[in-house]
Amino acid sequence: AQSVAQPEDQVNVAEGNPLTVKCTYSVSGNPYLFWYVQYPNRGLQFLLKYITGDNLVKGSYGFEAEFNKSQTSFHLKKPSALVSDSALYFCAVRGSSSNTGKLIFGQGTTLQVKP
Amino acid sequence: DGGITQSPKYLFRKEGQNVTLSCEQNLNHDAMYWYRQDPGQGLRLIYYSQIVNDFQKGDIAEGYSVSREKKESFPLTVTSAQKNPTAFYLCASSPRLAASTDTQYFGPGTRLTVL
């Protein structure tokens, strides 16, 4: 069965420090991995995705994510956190064998960046 | 939130009433989706559609119905059969359903509350 795990409900970091939001996955076939961000009472905004190629993917707002096949992980990172990065972050995966377009979402991680 | 609009932003329903949530996209995407979001549970797929006049049940379709009469529109009806409809509803679209690498883009959401 396909699944995504975000092991931390909340991550707290100080402004200016690096941040990491963790994601691990299980999927049939090659994984296609996505990160989204959600601000309160808003829809999800796409940040970045990994399809193939370079394991380090760069996305919007200075975020990047590192794909690690052996650890089945796709952690979201940012070198220097901003207070405005505080939001709910979702990791999602789709397997290459999927023919429904269905994305499997993690339960979300709340990022709190303190001044 | 791109070219996807959802209305209304907030919706209140009395017990036993059916309500319809609107979703419109101007991205010329073939595929459209409805998700339900509950606190701490991530997103769960209700229905999806890859083409006009065709739609498929997702993981939690009971108590919901949809139609796809136009490419741009994918309304969701929450019927009185849905036992716990209070949630945040998100509509999404992607260029093609079966293309695993395509990104899904989300609307701003509708918050439904049952009184």
C-alpha cells in the first residue's frame, strides 16, 4: 500500500536558523514526490516536486528538498527560516504505476518560526 | 491559488440539508479532484474526474455526489447522507489524470459547518 509519513506534528525553529521538515514514503514503482504549504484557511500552494534526476530539488520561496532513495525520504529544507514560513506543510507521493492521478498525502507538519 | 476558484468561502448547513460547493478552473486542465481536510488527518480524496461526463469515487465518496458537465466546472454536493460533513473542502486540478508527474493545483477551499 502507498503511504506517506510525516513523523513530526510540529517543528519549531528560530528565525535565521536552518529548518528541516521530514517525510518518508512507501510506493509502488518509482516515486513522484511533492511538497505543499498551507496558510490558515487557505488552499495548498505547490512548493516543489521530485520526478527524476538530481536528488536535490529547488522550489519556491527558497525551499529545497532532498530525495534519498535508500532511506525512502524526501525531507524539506531551507537554509534560513523566516517568521513568514510559519505554516502547515504537506508531503505527497504518487507512484509511477498510478493511473488515477491520486496523490497520497501525509498528515501535515506545522512549522513554527519564532523571531 | 492560481486559476481555481471555489465558492462560497464559508458555508453553514442545517441537519438534513443538501449543499453544493462550487469549483471552477480556467487552466484548461482535464483532471479535477475534490479533497476533504480534517485537522490532523491530511487530505482525503472524495471524487475525481478526468474528462467531461466522467468521474470516479475516491476513498471517502459516501454521502457525496459530483457532476462534470463542463471541463471548467466540478461541483460537489454534500448530501444529508454524509454523517459528519463539517470540514474544509479543497478542489484541485491537474493537466492530465493519468500523468503521474503532473502537479495538482488547489483552490482556496470552502469551510463547511453543520449547525
